[in-house]
Amino acid sequence: MKKVFLSEYTKFEISENYKLPLSLQKLIHKIWQNHYEELYEYAPNQTQSLEDSCLEILDFFSYKEPLLSHYRYLAMAIIFLEAIRPTIDAYLTEDSRIEL
């Protein structure tokens, strides 16, 4: 039997300070409701992989203008890296690389 890890975020909320389009809010909410085996969140009726969810977000941010899409993807990568930094630091306590 797999362990079940409960998220500390039990309710989906987006700060009113963020001005997100309703379509993006709905997409984020849909993805937030999923449980991902790749993140050790066991769910017996899992219907979507983490990769598929990431691709949905990337598709949402794609734009006809390639340069604008590139900037959006770059911003998403920076945000993602900042979000996972505490986890990386916890697992790589002896990492001597310089932080940027």
C-alpha cells in the first residue's frame, strides 16, 4: 500500500492581488484538483499525469508570436525553480554550487 501525503493546501484560493484571466484560473483549479503519482500523491482514480498537466499549461501560454511565448515560458521556468528551491535544498544539503 502506498503512503498518502495530504497537501497543506486544502482549499483552492487565488489572491485578489493577482489579475488572472478566468480561463487560466479554471485551468489551474482543474490541475490543482488532480493527484499526481509523480509527486507521491496516490489516487486510485488518477486520470492525468503530471506531464500532461504541465503540457496543458504550456499550451495555454503559447502564443502566435514565438518570442512572446518564449518569454512566457522563461518566466514560468523561473517561477517553477523558485517554488521547488526549498525541496532541492533539503535533498542536496551538501551542494556547493553558487546560487544565482
